[in-house]
Amino acid sequence: MSNVPEELAYSAEHEWVSGEPDAGAEVTVGITEHAAQALGDIVYVEAPRVGDTVVAGEVCGELESTKAVSELYSPVSGTVIAVNEALESAPETLNSDAYGDGWIFKVEISETATDLLDAEAYAALTA
């Protein structure tokens, strides 16, 4: 069973959000441990670029693993303010530390996210 930290919010597409998903706030986004395990060994991360506008529920990047290529969805709407450049040379960090050093991008939120799941709801979704 995957680790589902209580302090994070989650999307049904298996992304996590750290921080309050309110308009004007800055949050960090990554993929869940469940998603990383399902993908297998991640070998490439295509993240959005700093300055890009992302929309909740829409594709904003891509993850490649030894098993498959998977789309990366943004769980929130806003402007990308940072990207984890360490993933370019060490994409496997998503597998080894999905909730820590494996963060993918940071967003300044343009509208409050209302459809995120809490840890209990996400755990039930992935059970």
C-alpha cells in the first residue's frame, strides 16, 4: 500500500498539492507514490516551464517510464513559478522520494481549487 501523507491534497489523476490551494497562494505539485509505483522506473520528466499557465485537470507535461508514457495533469490553475530542474538529470527521484525531492513544479494559484481530495478520500480511491 502506498504512503498518503495527511498534510497534502490530491487529485483523482494522482498528483499531490502541498500548501493551501487558494487564489494567490503558492503551492508545490508532484505525483503520488501510488502513481510512481504504477509507472515503474521513471526515466524522463517533461514538466511545464516557468511562466506557463496551467489549468486544473488539463495536461501540462509528460512522464516516461520503462513501462509507459503517462500524461502529467495540473491539479490547480495558475502560473508556474518554479520547476524542479534536478529531475532532468535524476528523474528516478520521483520513484525514490515522490513527496520530497521529487516535487515537479510550483504554481501561483489563479483560482481556488475546489475539487481536490483529502488524504482519506485519496486513499479510498487507490485502495
